Amino acid sequence: MGALPALPVTDTMPTIVIAAGGEGRRMGGSKPAQKLAGKSLLEHALHWASKHSDLIAVAVRDSDQLDLTSIPILVDAAVGLGPISALKSAFGFAEVHNRDQVLLIGCDLPFLPSDLAERLARGIGSESCGMPVSKGRDHPMAALWRIEHAALDAFVAAGGRSIWRFAESVGVKRIDWPPDQGIDPFTNINDLEMLARAESRLRQS
């Protein structure tokens, strides 16, 4: 993996953490490693992130899942919690680097809008989470979060596991997103059929 371009820090530039812990059971192997147009899903996510942040990390289930040389790897501290584990790692990473916001994205979202980080930063207001909504669906795995470590720890300790419910508990601002030429930019790749459709879409673009 090549080095990512350095970008100047701005007031609205968040840390970006890519959640890449998916096992890919419906894809016959590791989801981050699945190929789309000659690049892995993780490479697509890293390419997108490199345009929008100077501080990027990848959250994984265990240290053996990925081999990256130039990107920090965040190993889930809590096993079996799904996206909440990635969010917990993201909060910790942002705090260590004195950032007060983090944009958590799934590695299976290859069509994210180019203005996602900017619009979420503008729209979050005083809430703790800015979450895009498209076609009536919330997208917590493409959301901007203020660092709420204590609240997240308390949520998990009380048995909370849903990242969507955590957003509700700390306060969420939903930002409506129109389809791009009728196509949902938050389409996520969950199986081989969806991967094939994404491949076809890229070929036609």
C-alpha cells in the first residue's frame, strides 16, 4: 500500500477511521480484501479517506486480519461487539491525537459522496453525531462523531450493542442526502451479488 498524500489540517477536517472487521461470510472471505475494479474494498476506502483527512486509521477484529505498513491499525479492544468496537477504537485514536471529532466509515461503502465530511461537519450542530440519511435509511457507518468515550463505555456496560441506538442516546442530527442520479451513494457491499453490481456500475461510470 503506497503512502497517503499529506493534507493540511483545517478546522473541519476530522480523523477518519475505517471499520474493516467484517468477516465476509457471505462473500467467501475477508470483506476488506474483496476486489472491486482491481482494488480491494479497503483500498477504495483508503483512497477516499486520503482526500478528506490527514489522520487515518483502520479498525480490525484482530492483529492478524490485515497487513498494512503505512496506516495505523486499531485492534478491537472488545471482541464480538461489531461496529461499536470500531467506534470505541476510533474514539481512543482521535483522543490520543487531540482531535475532538472522528468520521467512522465502513470499508464496504465504495461510493461515498465527495462532500460527506464537509456536509456532516456543517450539519452536526450541537449534537454528538451527524448521520447521513438516504432513501429513508440512517447510515451510522458513515457518520461523524464527537468523542463521547464515557458515554460509550456506559452504554456498552449497560449491554448496549447497537451503534444506531448509541447515536440516539447521545444525540444525533440526521442530514438528508439525495441520491446521485438515482443511485444511493451509501450502498454497502454485503455479498458477491452486490459486489458484481458495484463492478458493473463502475464500468459504466
